[in-house]
Amino acid sequence: MTVIEVSSLRRIYRTRISPWRRGSREVEAVRGIDFAVERGELFGLLGPNGAGKTTTIKMLITLLLPTSGSARVLGHDVVEDPRAVRRRVGYVFGGDRGLYERLSGLDNLRYFAELYGVPAREQKARIAELLELAGLAGREKERVEGYSRGMRQRLHIARGLLHKPEVLFLDEPSIGIDPVGARELRTTVADLRNAGTTVLLTTHYMFEADELCDRIAVIADGRIVAEGTPAELKSRVGEGSVVEVEVFGDAGSVLPALRALSGVRSAVVEERGHSEVIVVRAEPGAEVTQGVLGALDGISLGRVATRQPTLEDAYVELVESA
Amino acid sequence: MSAAPAASIPRVLAVGWWFHLKMLSRSAFNGILQILWPLFFATIAFFLYGIDGDDRTLLYASIGASVMGVWSAVSTSGSGAVQRERWQGTLELLVAAPVPLASVLLPVTTAMATVGLYSMVTTLLWGRLLFGIDVSIEHPWLFAFSVPATVLAIGMLGFLLSVTVVRYRSAWALGNAFELPVWLVSGFLVPISILPDWVRPISWVLAPTWGVRAIRESALGGHPLPDLLLCLLLGTVYLLVGVFAAESILRSARRNASLSLS
Ligand SMILES: Nc1ncnc2c1ncn2[C@@H]1O[C@H](COP(=O)(O)OP(=O)(O)OP(=O)(O)O)[C@@H](O)[C@H]1O
Ligand SMILES: [Mg+2]
């Protein structure tokens, strides 16, 4: 069964240029996208800042009206029947906003349990269960203003799960969480999926998407530029290997020469801390390391590494060619 | 997995009211204001009328001052509260919940009005303690009804304001802008009979005008019942208008992306 169906979905933001002058500026944040998510799937929406991911999610959870096109969640149209959608979906966003700071974690959960129609008889048990899941048991009576970032994020997740939503929207849930916390979060999300919850996730961490997602759509500048399983996306960049060379000096000037080498698919410069790294992607089966080093003759080099393509490589290539 | 059942609205209202009351009680700043304002209002009233006023005039004035306290609390903090929800990112979560928006907003201002009720009682007490005003009541029963009715009606007026704040990001300033004019026009401090004629119709559609009259007449003697009923009627009208407006305003907020800050 298809749980999320999006077709030709568009959203334009109109903002007044200034309160005094007439006229407005238009931003077309989502430019006609189509995708479908099946029941029980964990679907990733990846894309650079400002690509339109949050806008898409907000249309699906009925916080924003689409400018045109349509979206259905669990068979309910998000424009025609928003309340039916709201009853069945959960929404969690990253960052530390969205909580009542002056009150305790328990107060926050109780309030939202009421708003989401969790029956009074079940609230206590449900909240206790979620506090346990979120690792907040024992600290639920403290005020949220004293919570760490990770605790807040886990409280958010507990809040989003109160009413046992059939579909969960996670907008950058792992932002600002330490590596151990992020790993626990991934386990939680994977468990939810295994228990049958459909999940739509956005993240900027490619390994996270690679580990979790069944299917991914890459969105850039309001359009979906690729869609498929992580493996399919990786194979799009070709089976070719990736050569990374740390350089000191003018890296940009050698790029044309590198791109001219036979077997080279693309060559770009990436900033990594204080140094620059040239990333050369080879055609499938091509061996380019010798050629690349030859072309860099005369430039002072640091570390040289060869590896197989990752989801991040696929992502960067897809987004840059978009 | 099943869909969450529809929440019961009375429960949502009651839990929300308690939740917001708890939150208000946690702010030291609010607490201090709630103690200082009544004192401040009672003092103004005393100096306005105190010089040549008899005891009954002083009671008249301190009732006005105490209702003023309720309105000040509701108008400024009531609309500010919704703006704070937007600012802290909870407004979107409230909207994303399956309950009607009105049932989420109503408790915000009624909680505020409840705090105002406290300020009302303390203003009268201050008047009694500081200035020795005689606070004996002519119609205790009607007084006991008029006070909560006025507080509720003021809460409903605040609710109408807060509904507009959902739609217009800068509307929270409306609360502050309305604070003073409503003081004047509702006759909290000076009788509305001394205001220009064109102001009268505005006074008539403001529930606090009738509320404060009902309280005064039940305290000082007169016929408070018609005033009380008008106050309740107007409060109900505000409620209905707010509830109906909330849904269409929400739609407009979804179209105009005014639920969040970004
Ligand atoms: N309320 C708004 N008013 C006007 N423009 C907006 C609004 N919200 C978003 N935008 C614009 O719409 C575009 C898409 O924004 P969106 O938040 O959907 O991106 P995103 O993919 O979630 O980005 P990020 O990864 O940074 O979260 C951006 O250009 C943004 O500036
Ligand atoms: Mg975003």
C-alpha cells in the first residue's frame, strides 16, 4: 500500500520586500516533485541547504498549503482532510526549539499526549514507555531549560511517538547530537521501521542515510534529481574508484589537465580544514592513480588515497550536476 | 497500529488551562508584575478619586482598577504568549496536532485571565489594607457571578486577539496597542458618560464595559443583572467568532507560511 503519494507538488513563498513598500519577492522552494513511499519503508530525502526538504515535509504534515499539485498521506488529501492526516502522522524536527522550556519533560509529554488524543487511561503507561525509550526516565521532572541538546532531541522523539503514528516525519533529527547519541538514534529509527512504521527522513549525514534508508530521493533546488536505493545511487556514479590527493598550492589550475586524462570521469577540489583535496572519480574499471600523480608533478602533495565510491560521492555528483 | 481517537475537547481545554497556568507561575518576572500591578492600579485609583471621594467612590474606583489589571494581563501577555509559541517553535506543533486550533488557544488566554483574577482580588485587598476602603458588597451573589463572568469575557476578548496573532506575525503588538484604549473606552477609570458620543458604540460592544458595570452595581447597589447578561452574551459572541475565525485563519496561515519564523 502506498502511504505517501506526492504528485507535481509545488510551493512558492511570497515575502514582502519591506513593510513600507509595495511588491513582493517570490521563492519557488519546491518545483513540481513526484514520489511515493510504500508502507513500512524508510524513505530518505537528501539535498543541500535550501533544496526544499523541510518545505515538502511541512506540506505533507499540513503546516503549509501546496501552491499546486497534490499530496496524499495514508489516502487522505493534505488539503481536503488535514485533520485525518494529523491524527496519523508524527513530526520531529532537529535542533533545540519546539519545547516548553519552563516546564518539565513530563509536563511537555502530558500536554502533547492530550493534544494528540492519547486516551487518559493509557497516557501514564505510554509516557513511561517513551521516557524509557528516550533514556529520560528519572529526569522527566526536571525543567527542559536544563536539558542538554541530546536530551531535548530525545524528548522531541518521544513527543512525536506519543500517539503511535503510522507515518513518522523526521527532519534532520540527528543534528547536534554526539556520535554515541546519533548511533542510538539510528537504532531507534531502525526499530520503528522494523515494527512497521513508515518513516520519511531528511539528513545531511550520508552514512546515516546509507545505513538506514530503503530508498532515497535526492532533491536539489526544488526538483528531484535522482531516486533509488542507496546501492542504485552509488552505482550511478559508476563502479569506478575514487582517488583523493591532498595538495598544497594552486589546486584549481591542474583540474583541466586531470579531466583530460583518459578514464577520468570528474575532478573537483574540496576544502578540508587547512588543506585542499583533489577528488578524482574514475570510469568503471579504469586505473587512473598513476596518471593523476603524473599530472600533479611539480605540486607539493600530501596524503594520497584510493577508495570505492560512497553514497556521499554519488550525492555530490548528483547535486553538482543538477 | 491505529489512528489516535479524537481528543475530548473539554479535557483538552482543562489540561491546557492547567498547563499554561503552571507555565505562567514559573516566570519570576510575571510573578513580580502580578504582585506589583494591583498595588500600582489601586494607588492610581486612590489618587484619582481619593482627594475628595467618599468610601463608595473609592470602591467604585478600585473595582475599575482591579478589572484594569485583568485586562492588562490578558491583552499584553495573552497575545504575547502566542507570539512566544511561534518564536519557540511550538506553534507549528500545536497546529500539527489533530485538535481544533481554538481549543489550544483558548486555555492560553483563560489561564492569563485566571492570573488576572488573582490580581483583581489583590487590588481590592490593597485598597482595603492601604487606604481603608470599605469593601462591603450590596448583592454578594451577583457580585460572585459578575467577577468570574467579567474575567471570562476578558479572556474571550484576549482569545480573539490571539487568533489574529496566529495569522499575522506582527499582530502580537495589537495586544499592547489595545491595552490603553480599552481601559478608557470600557470605563474602568472614568465613567463612559464623559467620553465623546462617537466612542459609545465601541464601549457597548466591549464585554468589559458591561462586566465592570455589573461588578460595580452589585457592589454599590443597582441593577447588575442586565449588565451581567450582556457581558456573558458578548463573551459568547467573541468565543463563537474566534472559533469560526480560527479555522479560516489557520488556512490562511498555511497559505502564507506565517506559522514559523523562518
Ligand atoms: N517561510 C519562508 N518564507 C520565505 N521563504 C522560505 C520560507 N521557508 C523556506 N523558504 C525558502 O524556501 C527554500 C527551501 O527551504 P527549505 O527550508 O525547504 O529547505 P531545506 O531543504 O529544508 O534546507 P535545509 O537543509 O537548510 O534545512 C529556501 O530557499 C528558503 O529560503
Ligand atoms: Mg530543512
